Amino acid sequence: MALIIAVFFVIVVTILIYLQWPAWKLSKIPAAPYISGLGHLPLMAKYQAGVFIKLAKQLGPIYRFQLGRQPIVFVASADLCQEIAIRKFKVFPNRVILPYMKESWIHLHGLFMTKAPDWARMRNILLPTFHTEKLSAYVPLMERVMGQVVEILDKHANAGEDVNMTQLLQRMALDVIGESAFGTGFKLVKPSWADGRSEDKDMVNAVLNSLDTLTMNEKAPVSTFAGLFFPFLQHPIREIMKRIPGTGDWNQYTGNLLLEAQMRALLERREAEMRDGVVRSDALSLLLDARAKSQEMRELLTDERVLALAYELMMAGSESTGTNLCYTLYFIAAHPEVASKMVKEIDELAPLGSTVAFEDVDKFKYVDQVIKESMRMITFSPVVAREAMEDIKVVGYHIPKGTWVWLVINALAQDEEDFPEPHLFRPERFDPDCAEAKKRHPYAHSPFGIGPRMCIGYKLAYLEMKLALIHFYQRYTFEHSPAMENPLAVRLSIVVRPIHGVKLRVRKREIC
């Protein structure tokens, strides 16, 4: 009996040491109390993305967060974020590859996760897609898609029905990215697959479903949670669970197979067009043209890389733009005084019946301030993940090579020094001439990231959101639906998404 007790004791102690060992190397960095093994996961389940803000206020600008067994150094001041993302970029050039993402090649090989120096070469190939002259050319296609959205809003306004803006605007954003990045109309806002390709519909559905598999909630694959506590078990558990229909691992595995098949079909169609002499100037064509130029480019832009980049453009284009625009409409609807001021600017600069040229978009100063304030209130991507490539000291703390260092973007957005009364929705705080804006740290508001690896398509996202607000508020105002919870319920997956969608009631404006 004594031997059994001794063996049990040794096993328990060994497990505890294993679970706690990574944190001991960073034990001098302050951390909130946590359960060994679970870490701060219970806090994250309770507060979602708000936990990062809460801990920053409690522990200061640098603290340790335990994601299961994995320790993460969180940095929550604009100065330190600038130091890591820009001044010390050579030490922190790469994003962290989360263990469960290693099982999904289409997420692993995109621009987001690719390590230096390959990411810079890939980025440079894609950059022309977002140059000014290209953005200008996208305006007519955006207006065409937004005109289709207006038709749908008209029907809901006439019927007095609520609109789930999350679903509608995600489809709008996908239609825009389909035209601009792939040169094809997905026709999601006004579905008409009879005169389109069913392959496009299947591909888009696969893209939309793929993000749902990368969650950290009750729908997450079993192997994801196993990897947080015992990383060496993640792969074998996944190999077992992906063979059991209905499990999260099975959903992720089969979803990725479908996604791969649909993306490969898109690539094959585009390569056939190139052989037939069809010339395009979208993002996918830039990738294919670049890899045809040299053996070096062919080695860089493998089929897997091209497919992953294409997927990434669709996912980021729909999720980021569509969701941020929904949040903006949500906040405007809750603040009639903001809506009135914005409508006044829109009526003065672009009365109903007029079009907005690309060079005129920057004239809508208050629209810009409203979007920025909305993205501050709910930071769509609350953290920026980096990994130390060598030992380094950060404000006196030793950070060993391989440490995960994450920049807490949503905590910067709620810092009272840069944003007094951060709980208030006040777009005027982004007026460049106001005292608050003049004393604000230049990186306090960084919704698209900081430094060389910030979002490559942020200008396109801003342009689309501004044009959408102008088009909508030329014709309508919006109110919260009684069927929508208040405050809005959101959930942290990879990004912050509304759980049930943003549901609004559309009112036609009485325009004299």
C-alpha cells in the first residue's frame, strides 16, 4: 500500500512539475492567481477578450498570462508595443504559431503565419493589390455591391422587418473581395447561382465554415484543449478524434479537406485561363504571374502557399470588414446624436443621387472618426502575437528565446491616459485638432496591428467601411432591434465576433 501511495505521489508531482515548468522561467513577471494546468482559461471563459484589459489594469503594462500550460508575456502599453513591434522587430519578426494551427496547412502557409524572410517577399508580391490606383479602381465595384445591399435594406424597411447585419455585411464584404482579389463575382448579396458557378458557392461556404473550427470555446476540437495541457498528445488525439463523425476534430478535418478541394479547383481554373491568354490584374493573378517568372519564385509560391494566401484574403476581407462595419452600425444606432452629425456631413458632401469618387472619400472626416471610435470600443483582433527569436530584456524582465510575447491591442484602446472615459462612445476624440488626439501616443489606436506585420489590407477595409456608411446613411437610419441583446454579446475565437449577430431595424429617411 505504501508503495502505491509513493508511486501515486511521484506521478502527481511529476505532472505538476511538467505543467508548471514553462512558467518558472518567467516567474518574476507578475501574474494573477491561476490553477496549475488550467492557467487563466477560466478567467478568459468568463470575461472573453475583456480579460486582457482587466489584467492590464490589475497588474500593469507587462504581465504573464497562462494559456493552459503555456505562459505568455502580455504587453499592454503603447510605448512597449512600439518597442517590440517596431524598434525590436528583428527580435520579434514572427507571429506565434498556435499548436492547433499546425494541424491546418491552409492556415499555416498564409501570410499571417509565414515566418521571416519569406513573409516579406510574399507581402511585397501582394502589395500592389492595395496601392492607391488599385483602390480607386475598386470604388465602382464596391458601389455596385452596396447598391444590391441597399435593395435588400429597402425591402426590410418597407416590411418593417429586422435585419441581421452580420450575415448581410459579411456577404457584402466577400462579394467585394471576390471582385478585387479574385476577379470573380460570388453573388452572395443577391444569390443567383444559376448564372454563376456552383463551385464558387461551395468554396465560399467552406471559407466561412473554416473560421468556426478555430475556436477556443465548447465547439473547439478535443485535440485543441489537449494541446494546451499536454502538447505531445495533441497530434495522436487529433488522429483518433478526426475519425469520429460529429466531433470538433472531425469537423475541422473534413472542413479543411473540402476547403482544400474548392481552393484547388479555383487555382486550376485560373491557371487554365492563363494558358488561354486571359489577363487579369487581381491578387491571385499577381501571385501566379510572380511564380511563373523564376525558379526561386516557384519554390516560394508553392500551390499550398498560393491557396493559403487566397483563402486568407477571403477570410480576412469578409471577417474584418464585415464585422467591424456591423459594430460601427451597432454603436451609431445606440447614439442618435452621432447619427445626426454623421448624416449632416454626408448630406453636405454627398446628397442622395450623387456618387462618391475615390479622391473625395477623405473629405468625410466625421465618418472616419466614427469608424475609428467603433474599432476602439470593440477591438476585433484584441492581441498581436509575437515570438522572441533570441534572449532579450524588456523593462528589466528577462525574456528567453522562444517566449510568446503578445501585444494587447484592446488594452491600449481602453487606456485612460490616451482615451479619457474610455467606456464612452465619443467619435470626436479622433478629431486630429482636439487636445486629446494631440497628446495621444501614436500607437494607442492600432486596430490593424503595429509595425511591418500590420494588416496588409487595412486601407481597403477603411475604404469599404466608409463607402458603406455613406451609401447606407444617404437613405436610412438604424435602430437596435428589440430582439437583440443589450449590451451586444460577443465571443473571442481567433477574433471578437458577435454571438447572435447585430440585428437592426431599418428606417427610411425623409429626404426633402
